[in-house]
Amino acid sequence: MQNQRKGRCQWKMLAISVVAASVGTIPSYSQASDVIYEGARLIIGDASAPIENGAFVVRSGHIIAIGQKGSLKPPAGAMRVDLTGKTVMPAMNNIHVHIGYEGFVSWSVENHTPENVLDHLQREAFYGVGTAMAMGEQPTEFAIEFQQNQLAGKFPPAARFFFAAGLAPPGGGPDSLLIQGTGPLHAVYEVSSADEAVAAVRKIAAKKIKELKFWVDNRDNSRGSRKKMPPEVYSAIIEEGHRHGMIVHAHATNLEDQKGVVKAGVDVLVHTLMAEKVDDEFIAILQAKKPYWTPVMGLGDRSELCDGDNGFIEQALPDSVVADIKAGKTWLPSPPCSTPASAQFVQREENLRYNFPKYIAAGARIVLGTDAGVSAKYAYGFAEHHEIGMYVRLGLTPAQAIIASTSRPTEVLRIKDTGLLAKGKRADFIVLNANPLENIRNTREIDSVYLSGVRLDREALQAKFKQAVVDRDATKAKLQKDYVPHPPSSRKLLD
């Protein structure tokens, strides 16, 4: 009952703050009913060639016409926006992120509030992300209510919130940090058998949830008597999920498990092999199944903040947090910038260079996900730009990386209203000062971000982000340094 009262108070406080924020930002978001944007290079977001010296018309948040400048007849009274010399691409879409627990001075279940979830979605939007899907860590009823309120227009502009329900063995699944949030909130459906898996999926389907994630991980074997999810259980999840028209994502990090989940028919394979190289058998399975694939590689990289001045990242983090990251003082353990690369990291890089092109050549359809949300060193928004940079470094062209981050995620999200610069699509786009087709790092040259035709007030958001933790008492942060399994849940199947 106490938690329910706390939740109602949080929603009330968020509603008050949203009203205040909305009143304060109405003038900066007002616009003419029709706007024509002219002169930019337009990157469509699919295999189409870019439109040089392009133009597009936005009405009521949607693109109603697009083509070369001069070929469109602007509606009477339309406002003109000159983008000569700029490049426009669709907003990015992230299908794998963990939202609500990161506090930048802390990582705690106590951080999981509507205000914090909104803050994380605003950080995504600040960097040009239009949608973000929380992957298995959200309490179901909280996520449903948040999504409904966002769809009802009760929040300021931010990335659209999507979520997948998570399934794992009792006490297993999420890593030793994330489980400290998901455990107390009973966010993960715990299943031990095929029958329990089927029952859980049916309960999830009854709530009209269309995305599932399950964890298959050797780390579960180190949690006392707990064992990782066996094939008969995850096969039941996949089969029952498909029976209800769901998209199923599998967290699997070693070769044997990746073979198993792809062979069983999972829709989205999460993670790439770090400690092993792919073999011919797995290549054959990938060729036969052609899953979507979310590599989520960047969290294991050394922070870009170690490479000298990096205003792109520092602009959205308080100075104290930047200093902590460089010193290795992050909640998910990471070495300080002064630490030389380990032999394990060198081997990881060799395996990535070997494996990544083979996944792609075998037909795995890469789709953007970051795994952001467990460490400030790889947090919301800037992680997407690092991740797509890795795609190019490991073999994709910039054009392919842009497809993987814009239109292809909408196939997994099963939304048809965004992801492309095209007639009928939402006007979710990024205006850039340089061409990312020439250098993928040019996605970082952000002039402005528009969501549903509304220009984001990035200056106001940046000011909020930079001072976000100034008044927060870091001594109240709670972190369990060593993993201790939480008691078995009395609610294996959430109501």
C-alpha cells in the first residue's frame, strides 16, 4: 500500500511538473500550420539515393510532400525554413535500452520514477532519437500507464516510450546491477518450466504487450543453485509468443546459446560473441533464419571521454559525472582512463572484427540497440552515435548504418509512421551540419532535432542535464556492491 501511495504521488508530481514545463515552452514550440524546409540534402533512411537540394512540407506533424527544391508547390501561407548546406536524416530508433534506474550520481531502484524515465527519454531525444524501447526491466503496470500518458500528450517532447516484457529463471536473468532494480519491483516474469513459460506469455499477451525478452546466460550458473534458462523453456516462450503475434528477443552471449535461440526461431538476437568466434554451423543457422540482430557492443568499450575533449558527450553530463567516468567511478565497474587496454579487451576486439562481418554476410539484419542505462559512461542518446560508429568501423557503410538505426528498427517495433523521410510519415528528423554519408561521425553534428514536426528546445534541455545532480544528495544512493540473490518471488506470474 505504501508503494502504491508513493507511485500515485510520483505521477501527481510529474503531472504538475509537466504542466509547468509545457506552459514555459509553448512559445518556442509554436509553428505555422504548414512549414516547407528547403535546400538540404535529404537522406531518406532506406536504400534510396539521397535527394540533393531537397525540400519537404510538414503539416500537423507529418510530411505531406517531399522532392527536390522547386518541384514542390508550397501551400498558401506556409512558413519557409532555409536549410541550405545542411543534411537532414530521419530520427534514430533504439530497440534495446534500460530506462529509469540510472541517476548519474547513483544507480538504484529508488531512482525508478516517472520523472526519471521521462528524463532519460528526453536525453534520447536531445541526441536525435525518436523512439526507445525498454528491454525487459520495466514493471508492467508502470510501463503501460507511462506509455498511455505519453500517447495522451501529458508529457513534454521526448523519445516515444516502448517496452518489452522480460522473462528469466527465478533470481536470474538481469545482471548483478540491473537485478537490484528489477528484483524489488518484480519487473521480470520468473519461469522454471515450459508450462510456466506458456502461462507467463499468456498473461503478458492479455495485457496487449507485443514484445518479449528472455535471458539465456551462463552468469545465472554462478548464482547459487540457479541455472540458466534451458532450451525447452525458451522454445516454449518463442512458440507461445509467436502464437500471440509477439516479437521475441533473446539475450544470449555465447556460441552454443546463440545457436540454440536462433535455431528455435527467435526474432531478435541480442549481443554478439565477444570471447568466441563464429563457426560454420552457426553461419548456416543464420543463413536459414536471418534474424534481426542487435549487437549492443559499445558498453564494453573504453569511454570516449578518455580520448580527450569530447563536447558531444560532456554537453549532457554534469562536470562531476564526467570526472567520475574518467576516474572509473561508475556503478557498473569500468577501469579509469589511465588503465591500459587488457589482453582480454584486445582479444575482444579481434573477435568482433572477425565475427561482425560474418553475421552480416550470413543474413543477420542489424538493428540499432545500445544496452544503455547501466552506466553513465554509455548513457542515453550519445550511446547510439557510438554504436553506429562501431557498425561502420566493423564493416558497414555509413548508408547501411543509417538504415539500421532509422527505418529497420520500425520493423521490429512494428510502427509504420516513422523511420523514413517520406510522404505520410511523422516529421521526426535531425538537421545536421555535415554529411554522415561521407563520415558517420557527422551524425554528431546536430543543428536541431524535430519530433512530430516540433523543434526540440535542446538549449533548455542541455541546461537541465548539466545541472541535474547539483541538488541531489549522493549519500542517499544505494548500491549493493556484490551480488546477493533476492529471495524467491512469491509472484512468479505477475497479476
